[in-house]
Amino acid sequence: MRPHKPAEVSPSLPDETDWPAWVAHGAPALLAYLDHEQRFRYANETHRRWLGIDPQQLIGRRLIDVIGPRNHELASVALDSAYAGHTASYEGELYNGRERRYARGNFEPDFDAGGRVRGIFTALVDITERRDLELQLHESEQRFFGAFQHAAIGMALVAPDSRWLRVNAALCAMLGYHEDEFLSRTTRDITHPDDIAASDSRHEQMLAGELESCHIEKRYFHKNGDPVHVQLSVSLVRDNDSSPLYFVVQIQNISQRKAFEDALHRERELAEVTLRSIGDAVITTDPQLCITSLNPIAEAMTVWSSIEAQGRPIEEIFQLFDAHDGHAVANPLRAAIGHNSIVDLVGKTLLRHRHGFDTPVEDSSAPIHDHAGNVIGGVLVFHDVSETRALALKMIHLTQHDTLTGLPNRSQLHGHIGQAIATANRRQQRAALLYIDIDNFKQVNELHGHAAGDQVLRAFTAQLQRCLPGDELLSRYGGDEFVVLLPHLENVGETASLCQTLINQGEQTRVDGLPELDLHLSIGISVYPDDATEPEGLLQHAETALVAVKAQGLHGYRFFTASMNERTQARRRIETALRQALSRHELDLHYQPKVEAQSGRIVGAEALLRWYADGHEQYKPDQFIPVAEDTGLILPIGAWVLRQACRQAQRWLYAGHAIPVSVNVSPLQFQHAEFYHWLDEVLDESGLDAGLLELELTERMVMSGGDATTGLLQRIKRRGVRLSLDDFGTGYCSLSYLKHFPIDALKIDRVFVHDLTSDRDTATITSAIIAMARGLDKEVVAEGVETREQAAFLRQAGCSQLQGFLFGAPMPTDEFQRLLAEPARILPDP
């Protein structure tokens, strides 16, 4: 029932006395008066428009007869209340026989002079359109909240202050809370502490209008305390004034996906570790046979780094030739990918590395498939079949692992830390480094001897390993210092708990035959990325934290803090003082004798740099030389060392002692474009015969410099200067390559000399090095000789010269001069 179109309004207005009747007549409401028998005594004109009834015909008729029993029954409660003397209201349906309308009415009792109800005033307003809108809105809300409540994923409404306003059943099931438990909390209450900062940042950006919506991964805590990985899709609803009302949040549980990703990542890491650890060389390519990776053995055998080789064609890196006729051999990987099968090399084949040297190899090639069986690349697995391969692998193992405990040594630690950092970065997690020191361990050696001390260190290592069942790495950093690397750190609290476990277990170390050891541990901790983002920084900060523990005179553990960074400050102090050391004449050279192995006669001297001021040694070489190299100060200092050593050798020659002097050359010096010019200038200036100068170079300098290095070495050799390869055996330097470099002597690294008399494998390798070096017409110098037994073994093996504390520590020039004046034989009595 719709109101009829109102009649045209007359332009004339009623007289003042007609206003009440005029208003009652035209009011857009049903106005009426009912007497005590519910008979109409008045009805305004609106009844005609709404009900289609002449108001005059209503006068005297009962209400029930006019509106019908159904309508009367709907309004009966309100009517009874009004006739009882109370103002009443009614809201409900109103029928006129043709259509249903919705009305709101007020019933006001009319009292006589005695206070009795004699009738009621009624006023009803048609609210059908408003009611229809309310019903539509209600239905819309019901549909929304039905979809909200029964959605398969978690749904929530969250207030701008992070309070939960509404949650659905899926979210309750996901996190284990009842709805009322959610509504008494905020989102921050159940968010993992490590994820709060990132979550709050997105929250603030959306409130500020910088983002309309966002997607974020974070961790909530289940009611039972377990972390749940979730992915959120968040939208912000605003009112008409753009003020924030609430966030609509969709929450998906991605814990299973995370577990799959972690498993896949661990498998990938295991594959990477396997490739890096196996003794065979491995090269992988894409389907077009362009290099994608080389493992360390492949890098060493081809002399290409994996980074350099990436993207290059396989034939540029892996060049094969027939051992009989020298003709190029087709790369077997092309056939393997072309025929989708495994292909092996046939016959004797040589691998030619980038410097032109050949190595006999065996090879197997195979295609790499994806899960659908499609070829997505290829892999070459090959190894050196020359006689030196086994020796080289053993040398690599010895230089990468501690001979006493079998743990990885410090030479490998930086690489492992770098891998852990990359892993933590990919997983958006932390990593931690623990620097462990056994307090006052020297007392064990003093009380029980060094052999017993070695037993304690082995037992201590076993104790720590029992506490590290996962993928944590334990490394011996040197002496009684160890490093534990934690590559997968959920939270920093785990680190403190593990440190306490390591302390408790390590201090319980026992060795049969020894009394209770009463060991105490100190541990310094650094965390990636909080404290540093690169390996050296993490090591330095962990060591700084360890120093802080010891400075307190207590054992235990401490995390690094910026206030501890005294080490960095000390390094700066060294750099500042070192810049003035030359001008203040604080640097000096000491000389350590080299003796002929058989006669004991002094046949050479190694110049070693020392730093003295006011008669006291300022810093040890291992403290200031790394600073000099890092800052570039090694260039002027190295030039000064070379000049002083040549002048001293010339003075000894004038005194009747033709003693060759060897000088260590820094990689930074050697790689400088002016190095040969400096060398030539120093020789001319001092007048020294070039044959009395020997330059000591490292394997890495010689092997990694390419053709420019080879040319420089040959130029130096033509000048008459002797060349020595220092610390031989610490890298992958095949003895067969040495014939291509103008090297006069090899210095066997002290790591081999130290274990000669206690480790049969080391003794065998050392003997083989000496024999093959002599076969190549190279002199062999053994450094670090400290015992008569070591000297005897080396003499018998054919070593040319010996150097070490057994024959003399590095000493000032005057003291070395006096040593030259003594009888020729200085070998200690057997």
C-alpha cells in the first residue's frame, strides 16, 4: 500500500483559527482519536490516502471492524497498555487488504477530570521503505558473516589498536583459542617476538595511508605454545571520513609449506656440502652447456673459480685432449645431453687447465632431469688419476682439519660462516657464533704434560660434540679455543640455553688416569645479523665478548654488545701508531738462521719484521702485519724491509759471510704494478749480488695470478733473484705444476713438520714431497723444526735445509753476527 500522490497544494493558507485543523488534515501520519470502546471519534484525511477510506465514514465505527482482526491482534498489546493509562508504542505490520505495510505508532491515553481513561490519541507513521532497507542490510550482513564464519581459512576483524573484534571457527581451530579468548587479547599477544617489529611496521603504514592492503608472513603462537607459520592478507576498512574502522584479515596456516621448504632447503644444503666435500671434481651446466657451478676440487683442477666460470661454455673451462696424439677430445657431456644417457670418457684423456698444464683425468657425464623427466642441465664428475692425486687430497685434508681432534680448522671456518650467513639470510632467521675458551688450560699441560693435554682436548671435543646433535658446526680455532656455529636460530634464547649446556658438559670432561680436571669454560657470543653481517665481523665480536667474560675474572658466557668493541679500538690504535712507526725508526729486522741439514752450517737467514719502541716490543707481528695489509701500509713497510735486508746482506758479505737473505713478500706488494721496478732499484742501490736475495712467496700468490704472475716470476728469475714457495702443502698445488714455475726452493709448512714423529701419514706425505721436489731439482727447506727427532727424520728423508727454534729463534742483527763468528757446526748434540 503506497501513499497516493498528494493533491496539489493551494497557494492560499488558512486563517489563524484554521491552523490546527489544517495541520491535522495534511499531516503525513494516521492521526485518530478512539473512545473507551475503541470507536473512532476523529480520523484525519491521511486515512483516505493510506487506507482508501473516507475519514467521515470511520466516525463511530470500532477499530477492529475497520482494520480487521489480524491487524487488531498485532496492535492489541500496545492498545491495552494505552487504555490502562500508559503511553505505548507499536511497530509492526499493517494490512489494508491489498498489500502489507510496516508502521510505527504511538498511543497516548486521554484522561477525564477524574483521572480515568476516556480514550486514546493514536498516531501511526508508514516506515515500510526504512524497514525494507534494514532487512536488506541485515540480509547482507548475514551473508557476509555466514561467509566469514564458515570460510575454510582463518578470518578476523581487528581494531586499529590491534584488538581482535571478531574471529571465525577456522582461526579458532588453527590456533586453539576459543572466540572469547581471542576477544580478550590483541594480535601482538600471540605474535612471535621476533616478528612483532615487521608486523607493527606494516600496521602503521596502513593506518597512515601508505598501504591500502598488504601480505605478510609471520608466526603466531598456538595456545599450546607451538609456533604456527601463517600468511596474512590484510585490508583496512575506513568510514566516510576516511578514519580507520577495522582491518579485515585472512589468515592461512603455512606451517606445512614452511616445513617442506625447510626440508628442501636442508636437502639442497646437504647436496652443496656433499659436492664441496667429496674428493671428485664436479661441474654442472644448463641445457646449453654453459657453466652453472664448480665445486672446490673442480676449481683447483681447472684453476677457474666457480664465479669466474659461470655462464661460460663448457669447452672453455673443461678442455680435453687425447694423451697419445694431443688432438682435442669431444666433450662427453654434449653426447650425454644429446642422447639423454650417461657417457664416460674413453681412452687416456688429459684435462688442460687455464695455464696450459695437463692432468690425466677420468670422467663420467650425465644429464640432469626435472620431476617430469625433462633435461634441465648436465653434470660432469671427474678426478685426477695422476700419482699425486692421493697425496694432494691428503694434503688438503691436513690443511683443512685439526690433526689432534679431527675437527675443521680455522682455514675452513670463514667459508662455513659465510654459508651459514647465506642460509640465515634466505630463511630470514638469525645465526650465532660461539667462541669457546678453556680457562687456564696451560695449567693442565704444566701439571700433567703436553701428551696428557692432548688427551684432554680430544676428550673435551667429544663432550662438546655430544651436545651438538644437529647441523651445528664445531671447529678448533687454535690451542684451547673452539668455535661453534649455529646456522639455524629460531630465537636468541636458544643460544643461551646451548651455552649453558656446553659449559656444564665441557666442565665434566674426564680422562682415564688423570685426576679430576676442574675445567672452566668462557664463551663469547655474536649473532647475525644483529652484531655483524660478514664472517670476520662475527668472529671479532664473539672474541670481543669472550674477552669481556675473562675481564670479569669469571667463567660463563656473554653476548657481544657495542660497548665491548675494544678490539676495534685497539686495531685503530695499532693503525694510528703504525703510520708513524717508520718515521720514528721503531721497526726492526730480526734474522732466523737456516742451516744445512747434514752439516749444521748456517747457509741462510730469514728476515722477520719486529716493532720496538723505547726498548719494548710494541705489538706482535701477527697483531700489526694484518693491520698493515688491510690499510695498505704494507707497501711502504714492505719496501723498507726489502731495502734493509739487502743492505744487511751486503754488510755481511763485506765481513766475509756470503749469507743469502730471504724476505717474505705480501700479496699486495707482489701484485703491485711497480714491484719489479722497486726490486731492481733496491738491488742497484745496495749493490747486493741478486743471488744473495731470496723472495718467499705463498702457493696462493703463485697459483692464482695467471699469466701475469708467471711472467713476473720469470722476469725476477732472469734478474738472478732466488724464489722460494713458502708454507708448501697448504693449498692445492700439484707438484707436477712446479716445473712450469721458476721456483728454486720449497718450504715445507710447519703443520707437516709438527706431526712428523707422531703421525705415519704425515711422515709419508712429507717424504714424498721431499723426494718429488728433489726429482724436480728443487731445494727443500723445512720450517718449524723444534726437536732432534724431527731434524733427524728430515735429514734422512733428504731435506736440504732446516729452520726452527732448534737452531735459533729470530734474533737481532748483532746477535746473528756473533752466531756467524762461532764454529760452523751448530747442530745440537744428539
